[in-house]
Amino acid sequence: MSTATIINRLTPDEYLALEQDAEQRHEFLDGERVAMAGGSRRHNLMATRVARLLGNHLEVGPCRVYQSDMKVRVERANRFYYPDVMVCCDAVDEDADDYFETAPTLIVEVLSPRTAATDDGEKRVNYQTLPSLAEYLPLDPQTGHAALYRRGGAFWTRTALVPGERIELVSLSLDIPLATLIGRGEA
């Protein structure tokens, strides 16, 4: 005999209230609050490196760089995610919520074997519904490879990158060796 599990769906406001004081972070997936696992040393070091390099590049200007503790709201998909690194270049509305952003310019996800399919699948598709998003960059710390998704009007292009190549983040006016960004020496 099987038993049904009842899932109590939360509203976005209920989720945000619970998350504000939570000891563990949770993503919000269409009414469900899903706990996030911790990342590996390699994952955290790469995310920190990317955030630092982007922050140094954008130090003077309107852009803000967040690392893993700021949520992005994807309203069309009824989701809140915690990207590994997010850059927002819009002006902050005085009525804006202090706990999430809605208009990122760039999102970077550091892949792991456990999250790669979701990060370069469901999350990517949902992120691409954000009108402000110009580029999405999943990085693979194990191989040093990357995929750069860039909005071109109504369409997205995907560029596969391997160690030894340069990456151009047009949205941020940054051209840098991929190896520098991911931490595998200088190219």
C-alpha cells in the first residue's frame, strides 16, 4: 500500500519570510522550498575567484556583484535561485527588496557532478526568461571548460570554451583568458 505525501505549497511571500531567518538556504521551485547542499572547496574557490575578478573589473560603475547569498527571482517560472555569482547593472529602485534581485545582467554557475544537469538545463532555461539577462556562464571546475550563452535579440547563442581560450563577456566589457577566470593559471 502506498501513501500519498501532501506538499503544502508556499506563496513567494511566505517563502521569503521563512528564508530571511533560515539557518540553511533554500531555493523556491514553484511553491516548494528546497534545501541547498553545501559546495566543495573547488566550487567555492572558483566562485570566489570569479566574483573577485568581476568585482575588481566593475569597481567603478553602477554594477553590483553578488556571490551565492543573493537570490534571483524568476517570476515567469515562479522560482527563486541562489546563483553562484550574479552581476546586476540596473539602478536599484528604492522600493526594491533587499533579499533578491530581478534584473541580472550576467549569471555564473559553477557546475558540480550533482548540479550540472540542472544548472545547464532547468536553471538556464528559466534564467533566459529574464529580459535583463545578457549572458549566462556555466563553468566546469573539473575540466576547466565553459559554455557562454549570449542573448542576441530574440535568440540565444552558445559558445563552448576550453582551457587556453579567451572569454569575452560583452555585457561587462571584459575580455579575459578562461584560465584566469577559472583559476588554472594564466594563458
